[in-house]
Amino acid sequence: MNAPTLLQRTLQPLFLAASLVASAGLAHEGHVHGDEPAPALTRGDGPQRLADGNVFLPKTTQRQLALRTQITGSGEHPVTVELAGKVVLDPGSGGRVQAMNPGRVEAPAGGIPSLGKAVKKGELLARVHPAVSPLELGGQRAQAAELRAALGVAERRLARLRELEATVARKDVDAAEADVQSLRERFAAITRSLSQPEDLRAPVAGVVASASVVAGQVVEARELLFEIIDPANLRVEALAYDPRLAAEIAGAYGSAGPDQEVLLSFVGAGRSLREQAIPLLFRVDGGTATLALNQPLRVIAQTRSPIRGVPLPAAAVVKNSANQEIVWVKTSAERFAPRPVRTQPLDGTRVAVVDGLEGGVRVVVQGAALLNQVR
């Protein structure tokens, strides 16, 4: 009697556990558990990337990352083309200073102007003493000596003719005076050429943008020494590989970096190819960027052809691990889903999503790059 009782007491808990497991696995009437999607698993309450690619981000973390969202709206926008451009001189308000002859640079009384200094039109910037070889200098001096001797002979002859003016024809006296005057001017010209420097003066009023010269420097002919610009009158030149684009431009914007916009106005297009492209010229009408000569710019040219899409700030579009453009859509209070999209630039700060996103959804427009880094 004791053995069976002990065996029953041992097996009774095992039978009870098996019955509980079997009853938990059975579905009640009209309900099939196999059709239910598996719930997304989270590891605690911290930010994390879920198995389906979505991101779980608590409200406190959203505030810390300064996430901002907006409801999207679809509409028609002008088609834009992105061009590579650079800041160039305005032909009417800027200029270059070059040496016409090789020589040695001499500083004027006020010194050579430094970068950023404002100069007036015609202001003396530097002097260049011509570089003359000893052989050339000897030839010039010999020619000056010949002219000096010829001038002395001509002056004595003129003096004799004036003494005999009563018996000498007037035309002979006039001819002698002309010879003396000619010899004097030739002698003065060659004397000045031996020591007269070349004055380098500012061709326009403005600010010295570049100065590649110091006192005593030896420069070559046509070497660029100064560049003078008017910061309020600059131009941007871009290259277009489609000749039809010049007739389609309705407006343009420029971008020199984050939060550095440039307002541009289309001036005109060239009619000859440069690097297999048509040069386009734009006028700078303002903006938040501080521009420098030859600075590269990203030019966004708007055409007259419209395109339908969802406008978003450029910061809302990020890249995923496959290097695809995506935006983050807020699906619930603490969940965000990535959406692959295709975009076209609208201006310096906005893009148009032309595929992959519809209107009426809430998209992250600030902090998308930080959200994209959650793993």
C-alpha cells in the first residue's frame, strides 16, 4: 500500500503541469492563434531598431533628439536641375592687375595693399622696375649718348642760323628748330626708359581679393598680381551639358553649404562650348552665404516644366545601409518606419519626393539623421 501511494504522489504534479500546457495551447472556439502576426519584440524601454526595420523611440528620447515632424502635402513644383558652379568676377565692377613687362616690384609710398583693403580707381598699388640685361642697358646708353651728341650739333647749327637770320632763308631756320626739338624729345624718351618704372594702378574701385606680390619680388610679364572685386556685385558661372536648359531657366538658387543660401538671377548663356558644356551666368542678389572669388557652389536651376511631388526639407532625406534615399514616417507615438523614396532638388534647402511617399503622412523633418543611427 505504501509504494503505490508514494508513486501517485510523485506523478500527480507532472500530470497537472502537462494538462496546463495542453489547455494553454488550445484555441477557443472561432479563433485560430496561427493567423496572428508575431508581436514585435523589444528589449526594454530604450531606443532600438526592431526586427522589421522600424525604430522604437520613447517620447523622452524624441525630445532629447529634438525630433520634429510635419504632415506632407502633394502638389506641382517646377522641375529643377543641379549644376556645378563657382563665383567669378563681375566684368563691370571687378578687375585684375597684371605686369606688362618682367621686372622687380617696388612698394609705393603707402605700401603694397593687403588682402581685404578697400582701394579707389586709379590708386597706385605697386611699381615694377623693368628687368633689362646688361647688353640691352649698354645699347640704350650708347643710343642716348649718340642722341646727346646729335642734339649738341643741332643746337649749335641752330644758333649759327639765328645769327645769320638776315641772310638765311626762314625755312632753313625752321628746319633746324624742328631737328633740335625732335632730338630733344627722343633723348628725353630714351633717358626715361632707362629708369622709369611701370605703375600698377587699380582699374576699378573695390576690395583687394587676392594679392600675390611683395616688395622686391621679380615678376614675369602678364603675371596676375592683384584681383579687385566689389563684394556687392558678384557673379556665379555654371556649366550646363544640355543646350536647351538655357531657354528653360525660370529661376535659380545656390548653396554654399548647410544654412548658406544664395539668391541668383539668370543673366545669360554663352554660345560656345567650354569643356563640352554651355556656360551659364547668374547674378548674386543676396542670401545668407559669405562668398569668395572662385568658391565652388551648388546651383539649383528651376525650369518652366512642372513636376508633381511632395516637398520636404533636404535634411529629411537620409541614406540607409544600402545607400538608398529614405525618409522616416511616424506610424505611432513611439514608432517610426523607413520609406525608400526618389527625390529631385527644388532649391537650396528643399527637395521634392516624386516616388515612394504620398500626402497626408507625418514625416520626420528635423533629427532624421540622428534617428537613422539608432541600432
